[in-house]
Amino acid sequence: MGHSAAVWDSRLALETVKDWNGIDQIVLRNPLGGSARVSLHGGQVISWRNERGEELLFTSSKAIFKPPKAMRGGIPICFPQFGNCDSIEQHGFARNKIWTVDDDPPPLPTNDSQGKAYVDLLLKPSEEDLKVWPHSFEFRLRVSLGMDGNLTLISRIRNVNGKPFSFSFGYHSHLSVSDISEVRIEGLETMDYFDNLSKRERFTEQGDAITFESEIDRVYLGSPNCVAVLDHERKRTYVIKKEGLPDVVVWNPWDKKSKAMSDLGDDEYKQMLCVDGAAIEKPITLKPGEEWTGRMEIAVVPSSFCSEDL
């Protein structure tokens, strides 16, 4: 355990491996044994493990790992569209593109690199993308794994276009849980939400925590920047902190919808919960040359605490 952050060289904590389609994946490691794996297909985090090697993200046993299908699980990046839109595929095209490693990204604040293993990825539109969504952008994504095991995603989207454009965005985070009926979310009490199961009607959250006994598909609006997902059985809590992402999507397909999904096992809905940092209600508009930053950090802590401690 005798690694100090000063001696530990985060660049040595990167390894590139190929998946069975020949697409590169970057593996990040910290000295305590935690790891994260990022695929250049979609810039998607497909694994995040703690120092005991336990997987913290859910991936379906039936996930299809073949472009142009986004993989069911991990953290797909939804851009420039979250949800459905007539002209763009569901959740946008970023999660289906091959990203490149960005060797010379513009600097981020120092606390975003000190003591962290990280990789910087870049996505620019192809000619084909511009036909579907005619806006030039540079999308920089940094995925980092801290000494503390925390996983951080920082997205920077710049308009390199001659005219303004707007987009919606989400980190579609599939968290691994012991049993969905034993899980609760704290931090969204009293929030308004759109209910996608009733034609996006607007409601106000009444409970003092969100618990699960049926399908849920909601967008909580103007939500606090810290939300906790408590897994009672595993006695652990995911603490999600976000910046630049006003909304939180909460999704679980439950049994009927799971059976209809070819890339999700019939009972796998019990082991997963999506809690996404997102910008949906008010799309982000960038003028030429402007840049937007959206960041999300996920920590896992023992559940002996409650959300007042945050």
C-alpha cells in the first residue's frame, strides 16, 4: 500500500487492450487495485471495479458488442440528443462512433489530473455525421480514476461552427445493485419530474426517498448536484456529484419491458439502476467558439451514513 501520490506516475497506470472486434479499450488502474475500462467505441466506460475487484457498473449478459449498436450497460454518452428524435438515432450518435485518444488536450484544472489515472478522448463529426446533424463540434472526454477509487467523467463540447447549435446530453450510468427492490435514491425529494411513462407529464416527487416496485422512467428537473443511491443489501452507497448537468434521469425497465429487449436478460432489471447526470429540459446552446463542460463523479462509500452527511 506504500504508494504516495507524488511517486505514483499516473501515465504508467494506462494500458491499451483490444476487444474482440479489434477496437481499442483503455484500462485505468490505481495503486490500491481499482480499475476502469473505457472503449473507444462510444467513449463508453464499460467497467469500473473497486480495490476488491467488484464490478460497480451493470452490463447485460446479453449486451451486443458490435458497432453500430451501443452496448447495454456501463456509461454510454448520450449526445447530441437524449431520448428519441426523428432525425437522430435514439440517445444521439456519440455512443456509436469510434473516438480517438487525444494526446494534446487543452488543460483542465490541476485537481482534475493530480493523483488520478486518466485518458483523454476526442470525437469530431465525420462527413456522414454532418448530414444527420449539420454542426461542427469538438467533443473532449476525460475519464479518470482517482486514488480514492472515484470515477470522474468530464465532457467538454466546443462549437467550431459558424452558427449556434443546441443539444441535450446525458451520462447514461448503469449502476450495479444487489436487488432493485432494496435500493433507494436520496436527494431528489420535492423535485419536479417529467414522467416518460405518462407522455412527459410533469409531477412533483412526494416520497422522502425514491424506491422501486415497478417500471420507472423519469427526468428530475433542476436537481441538486449531489444524489445518493443506497444499496441496503450490499451496505454501500453510490454518491453521484455533478456540475453543468441540471437534470437526473432515473430508469429501470422492470420485467415486462426487459422481456421485450433482446440485449437485456429477462430478470436482469433486478441488478441494475440507471441514474444519469443530464441536461434535457433546457437544451444547451453554444455560440460559435463557445464551450460547455459537464462533469460527473461517482464515489462508492459504506452505507453507514445518510445523505445529511453529504
